[in-house]
Amino acid sequence: MDLLLAGLLAVKDYVATHVLTCLVPAFLLAGAMVTFIDRNIVLEHLGQRANKIKSYSLASGASFLLAACSCTVIPVASGLYFAGAGVSAAFIVLWVAPSANILALVYTGNILGSGMMTSRVVASLIMAFVVGTAMGCAFREKQQSESIVTVKENVRKSLIDRRELILIGLILISLLLPNYLVRGKPYIYKVSVWLVCTLVMMMYAWKMIPHDRIKIWARETWWFVRIIFPLLLGGVFLVGIIGRILPEELIRQWLGGNGILASFFGTMIGAVTYFATMTEAPFVHTLMGLGMGKGPALALLLTGPGVSLPNWLAIARVFGLKKALVYVPVIVVSGTIMGWLFGNFIF
């Protein structure tokens, strides 16, 4: 009963503090990207045939501006993927947005210092190119068959219609503003900001976007909700149980120093446990006060918000089991190596 209660409490907290201000705008954004963005232009800049350095850099740079946790980012990355982006670019967004968004970086610098913040940026970018390369190599043949002759003579010259671009901007505001504007205040303030932004966005859409396009947008958004949301709830429930089972003394014992095993355990704790964006920094700060090394701390900072058990399940459902079986081990291995390298040669 204690384990069941722990799982239910985790789900309750998740629903109470994340669904409205995080997941709802994220799902709306994913549906909007699939509906309104020109697939051919996306393929030209982020598809399989695009220049790798250019597409990887563009995906990484844009991800810094998206304050998202490992679950919230899935609708956004999958929306980009189904809008025509290559698997490499989509998974770079899936990784960088939660692991190194600007909001989490600023918070990390305030709590853990500029050195840890800078290391988090550098390690995240290195891992982004590792992820992009690994996913691109593993699924090259399939993606090439999916993106045959992407840019035709008669495609639109612009990526998206100006009115639809404004709508996507309003959705982004409803996703980002509650986190950026309302920080350290009661959750009701976040909800209030989100509600105002959402009402403005809905009024604009109803007045400026053709109703047939709105119906397509709603249908695409519902597809993401139906596929992803149940798995997120199930994963959060399991994480609540795992958090109840793990003995705190054992965690302290195995995370000391900067050895490869300590970094691996730091990576695995982050890879399994769900962290909302910015919650990883105070958690790591507490563990460092108990003796955790800086290497394992960096590994946990990277993988804590970047991946989680709910994230694994949702990726397997949306992108396919094979992609999840490549992506998760790549993150675990590279996160462990980054923690060990920075712990022994940088810090």
C-alpha cells in the first residue's frame, strides 16, 4: 500500500503542476508544427539530406530557448519529426531542450556556480552531436526511404504562413512565459499567466486561422495526446514507486568521488528518475553536500532532466522501440563518460 500510495502521489503531483502549464501547450505546439510548417522546407534544413553540421547546430541552438523537461519535450520533438525533420535533428532537440535549456542553465549557475553551468553547456553540446551522429548512422537507410526528393520546384518559398507563424509564437509564449516570468511563486500564478496567454492564443486562432486548418490542428494535437499522455502517467507512477524503494544511504555511498562507476550510477539515477526542469539543480546540490563528486553531479545534471523512465516509454511508443533502444544507451554511455572526463580532468 505504501508503494501504491507513492506512485499515486507522484501522479497527483505531476498532474497538478505540469499538465496545464507544460504539457497542454507542448501538445498544441506539436500539433501546430505538423499542421502549419511546410514539410519540404523543414526537410531541406533539418532532413537527412541537409548539411549535418548546419542541421545539428540549428537543432541544438534552437533547443536552448525551449524550457522543457524530458516528458514535455517529446510532443515538441515528435512534432518536428513528423513535420519532416530528420531523426538526428529531432533527437538532438529531444536531448538538448531538457538537458541544457537557458532557464535550467541560469538556475544551475545560481545554485552550483558558473563552472558547473559552463560544463553542463559544453557536455550537452558534445552529447548532442554524439546523439545526432549515432541516430543518423543507425537509421540512415530507413530515413532516406522516408524522405525521397523532398524539395520540389513548386514548394512554397516560405517555411510557414505569417499568420500561422504568429500562432506558433503565441503557443510558445504560453509554454515559456509561465516558467520565465513566474519563478519561485505559488503555482496558481503560473496557471494565471498560462490562462491569459492561452486565451489570447485561442482568440487569435479563431479570428485569423481558417476553421478547416484549426480542425486539422486539433486532430494532430489529439493524436499526440492519445499516444503520449497515458504513457507519461504510467511512467511517473513507476518513478514514484522507485523513489520510495531506493535507500538514500546507498545512493550517498556509491556517488562519492569521480570514478567511472560513480558517474555511471549518477547517470542511471538521472536516466530513471523523473525531474521537472530546474528541479535537478537543488537535488544535485543536496547530494553534493552529502559527498557526491562533481563528475557524478554533472552526469546527474545532464541525464536527470534529459531522460527518464516515462521518457523511455513515450519515445518507444512515438518514435518506435528500435530508436528508443539506440537513444537511451547512447545517452547513458555518453553521460557516464562526460561525468568521468569532467570530474577527473576539468573540475
